Amino acid sequence: MTVPVRAPLLLSLLLAFGCNQLKALAGGEADKAKPAAEGTPAKAGEHGGEPAAEHARGADGTPSAQGAEDQGKKSAPGDATSKHAKGDKVESPQRFGLPFAHEASPSEPLARARGFLAEVLGANETQVAKGKGHFAPFIDAEAPRTTVVACADSRVQASAWDQTPENDDFTIRNIGNQVENALGSIEYGVQHLHTPLLLIVGHTGCSAIRAALGKSAGLSEPILGELAALKLPPARKGASAEAAMTEAVIANVNAQVATATQHFSDLVHSGELTVVGAVYDFRNELGKGFGKLQLINVNTNTDPTRVESFLKAVQASPGVAGKAADPNVEERVKKILERAQRAFPAARRPDVTVSSAQISASDLAAHGQGGH
Ligand SMILES: [Zn+2]
């Protein structure tokens, strides 16, 4: 990310007008709230280096606005019952430190948070610069083309499989790319937004899978609870630890596809939904290249030959269902199908459904339907 000039300026203003001043204005303690940490470096987690959230709390722990209000009431002139009026400070001065003003080291969490936020604000300026025209197509409603269930791992991002994921990927992320833990969100994408594809993306080197394999020491109850739904088969006999790990990643994707296909079985059966399982292999453990998105499962079919056939069909039909798809394509496909069924009535099979997404642009051209 790049950092334009405006972001550091904003941060500088925020820093100059730090927690002390904000608190002092709210509570009328400008002269008494001088922080002990001011002028001296503060270490993260120590007085003066507390997180902003901590500073945003009042003496009784209430969130910022209410806390500031309470503080103001307590320090109101003539309020003989207030602690402040008796000379007691309601809060320790150390609570008024400037968390972003001083860092002993740029590697401290506060310094790193500030640095990353600067990049975030800078990167967002690029988005803002796109202007209304960029957002107009989806400003009122989203129309994603796929629901994605991916691992929350920071190394797994939609840009690996979709250069323009905006308004394209309805994405649900959790540790271990789990379906069962996120059925509400997934149903929203599949049944409410009607995405024709449910893409489940696992990845090599997945810590959630590693934990499910038994390396879960030190993990908290909430984390273990979220991993509990991961059901992995026992490791193959003779498999190295690395191979067992990769195979577990694959097994998990297959298990998630099975769960999803079962859950949406009506839609899968009617052809309205295709459930695809993939492994994003940024470690090249599957040998197809670093960063390869390897499709391993289609509607619970895992046989490599069948998956490969599906892949070839997919790759032979680029762009038909794309963002710039011909608006008349559905009508043209319908005519082709009607013509084909008239010509080959025996080919009518109730269990076979063909959608426009399965017919390529070249098919259209070959059938003389290339024009409008
Ligand atoms: Zn993961």
C-alpha cells in the first residue's frame, strides 16, 4: 500500500489533539490531567501506553461518551459530593497518556498499529479517488456471482482468484473455511443473493487444520469451540507430517463440500448451484505452482479425471457469465437448447440441466448465434 500526504496529516492532527485534551475538554480538567507519561517514552501495555479503547472509558468503565459525561457531572462546580470536589482525582493521571505520541520502538504494537492505519487510510484514498462512477453499478444492491467460504488466514485473499472481487465475491471467512459454523451467511449468499457458485477455499499450511490435528496447545476455549466442527480422518499410515497436513487440508475441503452439497441438495440437483472445493496452494505442496488455486471437488465429485473434465469445460467457456456478458445471452441460449432438443429428442434427460453458464461464447458462435 502507498501512503499519500493526507493520511499522515490526519494522524498528526489526531496525535496533536490526543486523549488528554479530549478528556480534559469533556471533564473540565485541562490543568489537572497532565499525563505522567508525557515527554517520556511509554511502553505498550504500561501506563501512558494503554490502548485507545482503555482511554475511551470513564472511571466506572463505561464507554467513552457516557464516561466523559459522567466525568463532567462529577466535576461540576458546587457538587460537594463529587470525588473531584474533595480533591481526589477520579482517575489516575496515568490513564490520560498519549498512546500514539510516544513509542520506545517502532516495533511496539502501538507504533505498528499507527503505521498500518496510515497505510489503510492511504490505500483507501485510492478507492475514494475512483469516484461515484465506480460505485454506481452496485450502489443500491449487490449482485455477487459467487459465494465464497474461505479460511480467515491473511495469506488467503480473493485477489488470488478474482482480480476484481468487488460485487463479485460474497465472502464468508472463518478459521478452517467451515460451512457448519457459518450457515446463515452462506444461505444468504446462495438462497438470497442467488449466486450460482459456492466456492469453498482451503489452503496449504492452514493453522486451523494443524490445530485440529492435535496441535492446539494454548488455544482458548472460544477458538477450540470454533474448531470443534472440523472432522478429519486419521492420518494415512506412513505419511510424513507434511503430507498428513496437506492431506488433512484436502480432506477438510472435501468434508465442507459434502456438508454444503447436502445442505443445498435441491439447488445442486436442479443445477442452480454448483459447489466447488479448492485448495489455494501458496506453498506449492500440490506441485502445480506457487499460488495455484487447485480445484479438487465439484458437487462431491473428487475423482481427478472427472474434476479435470469439468475444469476443461470451465476453461473453454470464458466470459459468458462475466460482468460484461451479453444481456441477450439467456434468450440466445434458450433458442439453441430448443433447437437441439428438437433435433435430438433422445437427448432429453430429466436429470440433466443445462444453464447458460455451461455454454461457451464459442458454442454460440458455432451455432450462428454470435450476433444480436
Ligand atoms: Zn487456514
